Amino acid sequence: MRFLVGLSRFVAITLLLALLGVLVLWWMWGRDLPSVSDLDVLEVSGQTRVYDRQNTLIGTLTPSLSGSGGTNRNLLKLGQISPWLQKAAVTSEDRRFYEHHGVDYIGIARGLLKGLLQNDLEGGSSITQQVVKNTLLSDLQSARTAERKFKEAVLAFQLDRNYDKERILNAYLNIIYWGDGGRDDIVGAGTAAQAYFGKSAASLNLAESVYLATIIPAPNRRYKQFAAYRPLMKDLLGRMVEDGRVTRAEADAAWKTPIYPAGWRIGWNTDGTLRSAVLENTDRLQQNMNALEAAQGTGRFAYQYYLQAVEKELLPIIGRRALYGGGKIVTGMSLSAQQSAEQASLDATLPDGATLGTALVSPVNGEVLALVGQKLTGGRPSDWDNALQARRQVGSSIKPLLYTLALETGWKQSDTVLDSPLLNTSYQPQNYDGRWTGRYVTLRYSLDHSLNLPTVRTGQELGVQNFEAKLKQLGLTPPPNAGLSLTIGTLEASPLQMAAAYAPFANGGLYYAPSLVRSVEDARGQVLYTRPAPVARRVWDAQTAWLGLDMIRGVVNDLTVDQGGLASRAQIEGRQVGGKTGTTNEIRDLWFAGVTPTVAGAVWVGRQEGGALPGWAYSGEIPTPIWQQTVAGALSGQPPQTFKEPGGITYRVVRQVEMAFRTAQADEEPTARDGSGNSGSSFFRRNRPAAQPETVQPASQTVTQPEPEPEPESAPALPDPEPTPDFQLVPEVPDIPAVPMTGGAEVAPLEPRPDAPPAGGFDAPTTPEPLPELAPSDPGNPPVDEIPPVD
């Protein structure tokens, strides 16, 4: 008796603890579960219409069901899928599907027991759980965690309670990953039927259906080993007979039916056994999918990246059910800009294996005008959107933001900065060609030629922390502990972020967070969402924005192609243009970001998986013409606009280049700086013979072609740098890669491109001379070039 009482107490305590455990798990993970009603989108797919800013229909939204290998937008209703495939999938993946309530506890126990006794771990997830995992919990699908399993079980139970089995099975057959086709993943029954057998899902016979069901657990391996996995088909047919889903006669007939998966040459015996099986062409899977796309027309892929971005913006605002429930969405897209961006992507000539991302925004309010996330080819592009999702180092395209910060703090374009290696620091960047002059060059000249050394010294004097704060105001996220390398582009950003960061140059210094959607109505015309009025954040005062704009317009216009102009290919006839190129180490990333009065945009080119591009790939010759074609097309047919100049701006010609100044500073002497915080007049001598004084000409005497920087006459009272090489710096043709922080005092090698042509009329040596050897810092003396501390 006491034993029974003790046992009952033990059971009661165990149940209580289990209940408490469930309550704790619910408190931890069950309060933020997605809604199973989101799967209702299968009933209303393709009914939500999307319009551009001119109220022109640009497409309809079709819900995507993401699986472990990709995304399927070719969604089918259950009546469009062969009943043989439905039956084969249930018997193969979840024999108790019609009996359990979302979670097959018997199946889980059987899988665990088999794993313990036979060392053969068998998955116990039901079809309902797999639907949950690959749709509602797709962000957790790869994690074998207690949290995922708990959420999966709860949602599977809810799903089973809210939907009938046919709806759940339909969703499952639309999200299953059926292998790697090559360019595209094979996801969903419709795509699988086309890829493997070149027919519709409704036309699959029993033998073909059984084959597709047997390869579900490991499609890439099982597809390539037909003979090894052929016995699984006989086993599955036998279980289908046991379950009453087919008759013995149907199973026997299916076993003897010859099938020919794409790419295989198979010889059959009349009894269903194999004479031979040779895999001849694995590319046939992708070819079959391409044939389906060709029949449907490539127009269905138009504006794909913009429509995807609309979905991403609206999902957290109105939810999936409202988003795909029918109705009308009005966006800020400029149809002409989007079409132009897509045509430029189609026309782009890129290095082998490279792709691109393009984004255009309106400086007026931050609306996204166009998005292209890949190099387009006319077929179905990848779902990955480089314009929005990618984060790549921006290289020298960050420099205008640093120089504008200098102008904001009182510097002038005519101020000069020392072009010489840093002293007594472990960080040793170089100019692109590995050469330096030891002279002071103007900010304008440094940006036009994208020199690294004066740029880093500028950042050193301004303070990295101040630059980081400004970048954050511009919607960018500086990497932690980047130090001075941040000034030459180790920041990572998307083309959309860079386009938005450049837009303040065109609108007087206002930053707008990018947005796509103006309004949403449901199927009855009721307003579901209206975008709040865009809120501007002032990041530059109007005069500073104008001075920065003047500098990036100089990058585009100061030098011709023959003179080594980095961005001259961005010029658009009859339009005002400013911008900057960017290249990163090993030529991994090529950029151009620029503005016109009504469009700001950025183009990135690189390899999707990362890695170096060929040595001949220049940012001025690859992304810049893509930007030019895109923006020129976007502006086609519109009257020319001009940038709106604020008051208090005056122009002077300095060293044969017309520059904008604040009126109060226009006649001040240029200041020479070396990054240490010490500065002096550019007219003071520096223990050298007197040189011809620098002249400042009135704007009316502008000379359109700038000459090389003359030798400065002065410098701050600092120790002389290493001896100046007895050659002058040639204007640089390629852009300068960002150089990361190094761990010691050694100068990181950076080989110049051997085919970089000399420019600017200099007789420069074809092989750059080596950098002078830097003496190690003396800990007993304070460093000349001190790097500010960085958090």
C-alpha cells in the first residue's frame, strides 16, 4: 500500500514538474510565436497589385514559401499535383499524417529507439512540423535547438487544429527542397516535376512520383546514385500497399514502368530491374527549368528586386495575410529609373564570376526609385538582393564624407595636407601606386586623385570618433575598432545605404531614411497603411553640403580620362553630376556613388562569394558606366535640373581649379596640415629656397584643366619626413583600395597595377619606386603623427 501511495506521489510530482517545465518554456519562447494564419496566403496568391509613383501597375505580389534550399514562387494548389505524389510523400515522410495532431509522438519515439538500438538516427518530424520549420520558423530551421523544437511542436499543433490535412499537405509539397539544379534550387513539386521529368506536377505517374518521394531526404546524393537507391522505390511501393494507398497490382505495374530522370541514360528489363544506368548530363536539370521559364516568359521577372523589397518593408507592418490578401500598394518607384537600372544590368560587361547591385533614391524625400540586386541575364535571377542585403567594404567612396566633415569643421578645399607615410605608428597605409611626394597637396587634389596618405592624415586630425559619429548620422554602421582604416573605406554598406548617404549632397544636407511604400489598401479599398511624412535629419548645414558637393563634382569633372580622371565616365551630357569611385584591397569590391539634382545612387560590382577581381578591373571603368547609363536613362525626357546653391558661397581659382568657399573664408590663406593637429600657413617657408607664391585668381579666369600640385612653400614646424623621392606623383588612374589595420609596424605590401597608364603629362616611371624605409618609432620620443584613441 505504501508503495502505491509513494508511486502515486512520484507520478504527481513528475507531472507537476513537467507542467511547470512547459510553463517555463512557454514563458521563454511561446509568447512571440508567429501566427499560423499566415499560411492563408496560399488561397490568395497573386491578388495584391503593386503600382509605381505614377499609378502604373508594375506587378502583383505572390507569396514565397522558403525551404531549406531556396524559395518557391511557383505555388500549386493540391489539385494541380498528382495524387500519386501526394500519397507517396505521405507514406515516405509521415505515415501517420492523417492520424496525429501535428506532432507524431509515436514516430518520434520510434526514431529515438531506432537510433539507440541500431545507431541509425531517424528524423521524427511530421509533415506538419516540416511545414512550420520551413515557413513560419524559417529563420531557425538550421538550428537543432530546444527552442526551435518547442516552437515547432506548438505551432504544428496549432496548424493542425486550424487547417485541414489537405491544406497542410499542399503547403508541404510546395516547400520541399528537391535538389540543386545548378543555377537554381529545385523547390516545390511543380519545379521538381519539370526539372526531373520535364512535365507538370499533375502529369506525374506512380513510378515517377515514388522516385521523387524517395529522394526527398537527400536529393543531391540520391539523384546521382540511381542504381544504389532503386531498391528504396520497391520498399516504398510495398509500404504504400500496406497503408492502403495503392493496390498490389498498381504497385507491381509501377515497379515495372521505365522512368528516365533528367540526365540519366537507363536500360530496363521487363521485370523492373536495371540493365544499365549512366548519368550523362547533370546540367539537364537546369535546362529543364530554363525551358519552363522560357515558356512562361521572362517578363515575370521584371522589377523582382523592387517587389521583394516592398514585401520586406510591409511584412512587419501589416503581416502576411493582409499583404497577400488582395488590394493595392502604391510605391515610390520611378518606372523609368527601374527599367533603366535593369537594362544597364543586362548590358553590363563584368569580369567572369562577378555580379552587381544598384540602388537609386530621391534626395527630396528618400524614396527608393530603383533596385537591382544581381547581374541580370534575362532568365530567373537569384533571390539574393545585393542592392539591399549585401554589406561590402566601400573603399574610397567613403572619402567625400570625411572631407565634408573637414569642411564642416572649418577647413577649406584649398587647405593642404602632407602626402607622406605616417611616422611612429603601426598602421601604415599607402597610396595606390606605392609612391608619395612628401609634399602638401590640397584637399581638392587629394580627392580628385584619391590619395590615401593625405586622407588618413585628415582623419587623424579630425578624430576617428568624430568621423564615426557622422557616419552613424548618415545611416551607416562603422565597424568596431577600425581606427584610421575607416577613413579609406573599411566600412561595410549596401548600395542602398551609400545612395542614401550621398543624397544630402544634393538636397542641402538632409538625410532621409530610404522608404519604398506610400500606401496600402485592402481588397475593399480600406486604407491599411499610409507612410508617415518623411522626417529629415540635418547632417550638414547647407553651405557645408554645397562645399562637399563641389568637391565630388570636381572628381567627375576636373580631370579628363586621358588625365587620369577617376570618375569622368559618370558625366551625363546636359546634367550636373558629382560622385566618387571606390575600390577595396585585392580589388574585391568596385564602387561608384554619385548624385544629380534629382537622383542619388550607388553601384557595387564584385563576386557574390567574395574574392579578388582581375587586376584590370577599375572602378572608373566598370561600376561607373553602369551608374551613368542607369541615371541617364532615369532622367531621360525630364528637363535638366540644377543643384540649388545656398547663400554665402564664393568661388576662387586656386592652382588653376575653381573651388567653392564660404564667403567669409574665400580670401583666407590656405592652411597646411600634417594630421598631428599642428598647422601653419601654406605661404611660410620650410628651410627651402623661396618658391613662386601661390596665386588666387578670380573665378572669371578659371582654367578647366588643373595642373599638378606645385611644391609647397611652407609646412608646420615639425621634423622633416623621410627624404622626398626625386620624382613627382603622377595623377592616379585607378582608385585606391582601403588598407586594413596591421598588427605591427611593417608596411603592408600593395602592388600597383602594371598596366596603369601614366597621366597628367608626367614622364613617370612605369615601375613605381619602393617606399623609403621607415625608421621604427623611438619609445623615448613622442610620435610626430599620433593616432587618436578609438573606442
